[in-house]
Amino acid sequence: MNFVIEAPFIIRLLATIIYGSCHAICLIHQMHDASHSSIGYGPTWWGVIGKFTMEWLGGASMTSWHHQHVLGHHVYTNVLGADPDLPFNLEGDLRYIVKRQTWAPLYRYQHIYMPILYGLLGIKFRIQDFTWTFASEYNGAIKVNPLPRSAWINLFASKLFFIFYRLIIPVYFLGLTWATTLAYFLIAEVTTGYYLAFNFQVSHISTAAYFPSGEIEEKNIKDEWAVAQILGSVDYAHGDYLVTFLSGALNYQTVHHLFPSVSQYHYPAIAPIVLDVCKKYKVPFNKLPSFSEALRLHIKYLYDMGNIK
């Protein structure tokens, strides 16, 4: 039986984009807080909420996210060779982020091609959690202990469930063609990828952010950890509750990096205290007026680094 309700193309397209956006919002709210143990009342809550949103609804690995984001990015923020969110190798990466990398002519155009590629973030992560975290037992420079058989079973089971409800059900139970299903699947995926990537990138890859040990010469990272977190993070649109909700409070990135195990819903109240302390000790606090300005400085950073020669 065909349960498909015919609707104008523009309505179906809009619904697909809304779905992709809602998927991203679910990840930067429930999943993100669960990964930092800042939702619910204990490990059971963190596991259930995190695994349900990331693995069963998202088709990606919570284990991989934990190593990349919690153990890597939050400990070694903007440190080349340690932060998995930065290029892992000094040459050959599509991005030229710090001067210690080997520059190539391609990077002159990274401010054009990298924002386009951001839409593939979700697809990339679902492949990378297998090829990196599970197969190679590394996530960037972060070592992953050998994972038990139950983790492998969970990985394949959750990915199969994701494929089942996103592809098999529309084709075999709702009567959509494979071409239509794949087209809307890709639109939703690209929407989710753009939503997440731009939220993540503007908070650290910016002309307003600091990169420890990022120059060509090697040097020790002398900043105290909390100071490095403040200098390497970029905030924007403080006091804008709609932006705060839509970004999962990532517009309070500095507070998030200083207090990752505190729920994002407390960040607006904590930020003024952090600002006062930074002012007292003369530590620069990177705060921009809007997301559009944060996005502009991100693109500018890509352009400046790509055209550094």
C-alpha cells in the first residue's frame, strides 16, 4: 500500500530542510550535553540520551565523538597535532589552519571550497568513526583503547537501524522511489552538516581566536589551561535567546570550554561572571556582536591563511 501524500515540491523540500535542522538541534542540545555528563542525573541518563540521539537517530558513534570532542578537542583546544578538530598531518590536509603546516597553492581557495564541503560533515563522521576510532584505534592524535566486541556490535546495529529508518522504510513501506529517497536523504544530511559545521567552526577557527604553538617554530605552550581555553574560543550574540537556542548555547563557547560539565542552559548566567574575572586579570575575552560577524571572521581567517604567501 502506498502511504505517500503528494505535496508540492517546495513543501517537501522545506520539510526536508526543517528535518535536517531539527536533527542538528537535537545533537547540539541533548547529545552534546549528554557527552559532557551535563544532562540527567547520572551515567544511565548520559548513556541513554547520548546513544539514542547520536547512534540510533544519527547513525554515528558516541564512542568516536567522546574521543574526538571530549578527550581531544576540549583538552587540547586549537593545539595542532593534539586537537582532532585541526589538521592531523602537517601537509596534505584540505585546510591550512596554522603556520606550522606546509602551505600549498590550493589553500588560496580554501575560503571558497571549505564552506561548501562543510555540508558533508555528518557523512564524513559516520565513516570516520569506523575507519579511525574503531579500525585504527586512533582519533587524530588521541589513542583509543581496544574496544570490546559489544562496542562493535552496537556500532553496526545502530548504523543498520539508521539505514533502515532513513532509507528502507521510505522505499519499501512508504512507496518512494530510491532516487527520491536518496535525494531527500542527501538534502537533509547536507542541511545537518552545514548547521553543525558552521556552528562549530566559527567558535574556534577565526581571526579572533588564538592558536597555541601555531607558529612555524616549535615553542612551549605556556598559557595556563583556563586562559588557553578563553583565548582559543569565540563568543557571539550574548543575550540573544533565539541564537542561544538555535546554537545549543555554543555562542557562549568560552563558558562551555571552561565548564563543559555544566548544562548549556546556565551559560547566559555564568558568562557575566567570567567576563568580570577576565577583565580583572586582563585576559582578553573574544566576544562578537552576532553570528554573522563570527561567520565573517571565520571566512576571513580561511582567506588570510590561504593567501599568507
